[in-house]
Amino acid sequence: MRWDAKSLPGLVRSKNEDAWLVRRIREKPDLWFLAVADGMGGFEGGEFASKLAIQTCYDYLVRAVAGWDDGDEGKRNLAEEVEPGEHAPRSLPEALENGVRKANEVVYKEALGLFGYPGMGTTLTAALIQGNDLYVSHVGDSRAYLISSGVIKQISEDHSIVGELVKNGALSEDEAMRHPQRHILTLALGTEADLPVSSYHEKLKDCDAVLLCTDGLTTLVSSSEILEAVKTRPRSEVSSFLANLANSRGGYDNITLVVFWVDTGGGPEVNSLA
């Protein structure tokens, strides 16, 4: 597996409230976790919320699949690894969705707590990749794309006012990128005690690319431009090129993206949380 990532504060904001993570869930080459999050709630609150959401989701998944091998015995052991009161998942997509729900629970409680940041919240788009299976769960407008056979597909649906207009055919992608209400979310982690999580499953082929990003990229760079960069740029340059392209067009928001290629070409093995 090979991956590349970049996160920039942009040209307007003094602090980066985005977060990202790429890491194996187990010390095996077969199960990878990818996530991006876009925090909100002020300088301290947004940065805290985005990192907390990703770390909480990852930690939950580590517990959920600990000792999870093929066979019924491994699945029974799941119940011994989750915390008291947690539901033991029976599949990877269920575990991922539970992880996003757990992240919401923790961010929501922190926002209400004595040392939390009132009004803080975050988007969260998280993915698990195992073999040729891609599972995505998300809340908010940070996106997941699949680039396969020369075509780009937006897997996730934006939980935003503009996202609903695009979904209903009232706006095109270009119109949505310029819409004055493009940053208004309809769902975000930490704003409600319980909220719906959207989940998706895709089949992958060798050399497919999975791209997760915050809206600091997608409000300034189109999906066709993302596709062109992934198709034509060296893999080590894709994320920097796209982030810098968004910056060159104003960099009005923090810009974060992760690109993950499905092949056996090797690549960076450093675990990063930024």
C-alpha cells in the first residue's frame, strides 16, 4: 500500500483546525484506517474537536477488532475488548460506524464539560480498507472519493445545505463551489447526543486510489481537477499539488487531504496524526 497526505492552514486562517490520520488497525498489512476531520468552534475548540474525534474513532476500532480472527471464537472475543456498555460489532462496517458514533459521543460530552469548548464540533470522514473492500462512514461535508479506471466518484454525500441542493439536482458542482451557504452544515459531530451516520461500501481494484479531504480543498478544486492530478502527477506529489492549488485560489480555509493507493508498490510506513 502507498499513501500521501498534506494539511495546510490556508492563507486566511492563522491556525489549522483540520486533522488527519493514516494507520494500520493491526500490525498486519491487511487492515488500514484513514480519516480526515474539519473542526469548528473557534481556534482551540475546532483543533481539539477534530483531533479528539479521529483519535477516539481509531482507539475504538483498535479495541473492537483486537484478537478478531477468522472463526466464531475470534468474534466472541470482541465482547471482551470493548468497554462496558459498548456494543460489540460483528463486522468491519459495523465497527467503523460504531467508531464514528463513539467519536460523536466523546466530542459532545467534552463540549458540555467544564474544560471543554462550548459550541465545538467537527466533521469526520473515516475509512477502513481491507483487501479489495472499502468501508466509509462519515458525518459532515468532508469527502471520500474513489478514483478507479480513470473515473472519479464521490462516495460520500455532503451533510450540508448545498449538499442537499446538489443531491436534488438544484445546483451543479461548479455552482455549489461558489454558493454563499456552502459552509453551512446540517450534521456535525459534537452538536447532538445522537445523530445519524452515513456509511458506504465499495469494491476496489489494484491501482485504485481513495482520497479523503476537507472542504478547504473541494470549495476551490473541482473533482475533475482532483482526478487529473491523481492520474498524471507522481504519487509523492499529488497531495502537495492539490493543497497548493487550493492555496493559489485564495486558501480561504484549512486544506487537508489523504490519498491512498491500492497496490503492492510499498510506500511510507510512518503513522501520522496532524
